[in-house]
Amino acid sequence: MRARAGGVLGAVAVLLSAPAGAQQNTVVFTRTGSGARAAGMANAFIAVSDDGTAASWNPAGLGQLRKPELSVVSTTLAQTTSLQGFRTRDQLSAFTTQDSSSRTTYLDFASLAAPVTLWGKPTTFQAAWRRLYPLEFSDVVSIRREPLAPEAPPAALIDSNGDLSGGVDLLSIAGAVKLTPRLALGVSYNLWRGHWEGNTSAMETPLVPGAVPLFLTSKASNRVRGDNFSLGLLLTYPRWSVGGLVQTPLAGDYDTEQRASASGRPPISTGLVEGHLRFPSALGFGVAWRPSVGWTVDLDLSWDNWKDAEIDNALNGKVSIFDNLPRDRTATRNTLSVNMGAERVFTAEGFLVPLRFGVAWEPQGARSPYTLDAQTFRMLAVGTGYNTNSLKFDAAFQYRWANQRTGADFGVAAGTSELPYAVGESNTREWRLKLSVILRVTDTSKLRGLAGKVFGGG
């Protein structure tokens, strides 16, 4: 089965007519940062950004660090997609509900930040690795096609097995300088490295005597390489702060290799197809307000110019990464995300316990090219933690959901035209559990002594 809403970072631009499974609907493309503290505030962190994950949100926030920090973040992600109410465009057949689910746990983020003083200005440098997009999904689905009229095709059982594995990672070098006690500027250089593979098999068995089952298999391997910059600004006051973020476009190389075979058709192989990927620029703006001691309230607005997200290669030309259509025909839209969160810190002797919560509206660039229905995720978040002067442990839980009326291809014989074989509703649900550990080096004298021994300074 192939759902036509959304895609997986460029793979949709070169997919053959093979079914690819419901996993295409489940990728959240919003380019948020990492860390459980931010996650508990529903990703409203641009104007806060004051811990070891700062550069993934606003690199200027690194200027607030006063001690070296080592950060590690893990994520458990569970996704469920339901395709229901689907009928063929000619209204002759209907399909039973298709449910797909998957769960994975992975390392999300790791970094080391070190503050120093250069020319009398507090300056912080950070090296980090981050999994920007986890592309892990596996589903086994069995649905039925039922006739609605005498002239409809016979009833059939459709079984499919789809697997997606890999991800898109960022390697970042960041730095920030506090120009004044209020103003900090920061920049990060991000090196993109992505590789993911997909395997799909499907069998369509007509439920009539003597019918011969039809089969289809497809394999795809995709790779992306590129780089971009993130530029940040942070203006802080005792009661409020303002943050700004600019993410420059990614201009990188992309290659794919795809193979497919089906009943009654010769095998198809694209060979290695090389092209160029453009991931668009993004802007972020945040305001944080501290109405009283222990309280922080944050609001973030993020703009993504998804209409400029394109792949250009010899197989398809220049097309959108979401719906595989050229710029003058694509239904891709630009989006404005709204994230709101709050934190209340309770103090005790020697440690702090924060409580966090938030809500978000996160529209995606993908829009069904047939129904033109948009894909928008809503999100609720809660979080807590245990923080001391040298250790920060935080946990957050996020729940997202999205509904969309879209087109899909079911069965081996479907997918041979640009129009979808069937139309219905796609419902996506996911939850994420994020855990963060940040170690702060409060006594740097031992580090200075070690550095002196290593570099001959003492």
C-alpha cells in the first residue's frame, strides 16, 4: 500500500510504483532541537536555551553556560497510523481499515560544551551529534478489498510487509560569545549525513476459485550529504528574554538506488541515480517571561519555507520532496509552527524539582496532492526532573496526533497512474519519551591541571 500524503526526506521523489506502506505519513519534519527539558515545554526553548542542548535550539544560548557540560539524550518513539474509510475513486470497491504501528529507542543527542574567556568576553564552544530524523519503521498489514457493485473487481486479500531503517544525523560545531551582559550571538556549522533503506513486499490474492495471486517487491537505498549554518541571537533580562534563530538552506548531494519486481512485469532497476537536495531555510523567534520566582513561560514561532524543499535528478527532474511534483504543480505549503510551554521549579536543600507542560501546533509541509488536505500535528507535553549543581536529569513525554484526508494505492495492480487508486482518511498518533542527563563540571581546576600535563603547560 502506498499512502500519497507526505514522504521520507527525498525518497518519495524517486519511488517506483511499488507500495511503500503507511510509514510515509509518520515522519514529523519540524526541525526542533533536542533535550528533555525543552521537550517537556512542548519544544518552546528558543528564548531559554541555557543548558548543554542549547545549540540545537539557539546557538546563542551557549553564551549562558559558565561551566563545562556533557549532555546525553535518548528517545523512545512509538507510532501508529490508521488508514480507514478508503474507497476506490470509481466507488466500486472499499477497503477494510489498515493499522500499522512501530516502536524504537535510540540515542538522540550527545554533546560537550566548554566555556572560556577570549579577549575579556565569555565564550562557549560545543561539539555535538544529533539524530535529526529517525527513519525506523516496520509493519505487517493484511486488508481486504470488498466489492460495492456487481461490476467491481472480485474481493481480494492484500498482505504487505514493509521495513524502513536508517536516519538523518547532524554533526555540529557551535560557538557563542556574550558581547554584553545582555546580548549573546552564536553560530553552528551543521554537517548532514543520512542513509536509509526501505524494503516492501505485497501479495494480492483474489478470493475467487482458481485465481492466481499477484506479488510485488521493492527495495530502495537512499543517501544524503550536505551542510548548513544556524545563526542565533539571545537578549536576556531578569524578567524576560528574546531569542532569534536563522537556519540557512541545506544544499547537498543525494543519491538513490531502487529495484522492483511484480507479477506480469519485467524487473525494474534505476541503478544509482545522483542528484541535488535542497532543504529550505527556516526562521525562529521566541519570547520567555519569568512572572515570579521559579516560573518561566515561553512562546516560540517557527517558519519553514517548505516550498523550496526539492530534489533535482535525472530520473524525475526538479520535484518537491513531499509529493514528487514540480514547483508549478506541487501542493507543498510553507508552515508556521506555534509552541508554548511553562516551567515551575520547586527548590529543596541541595536540589531542584521542575514541573513542565506545554502545547504545540506543528503543521507539516506535506499536503495531499489529490485532496489538498493539509497534515498538521497537535502536541501535548509534560515533564519533570531532578537537578543538582553538577547533575541534571530530566524526563519528558510528548503526544502528537494528526488527521488527513488523502489518497493511497492498495494492491499490486494499483499505482500505475498519477491519480490515487483509493481515497480515505489517514490518522497518525505518536508518543515520545525523552530522557536527558547533563553533567556539569563544577570544579575545573582538575581539568586545567590535566590540560597542562597533556599540552606541556604544567
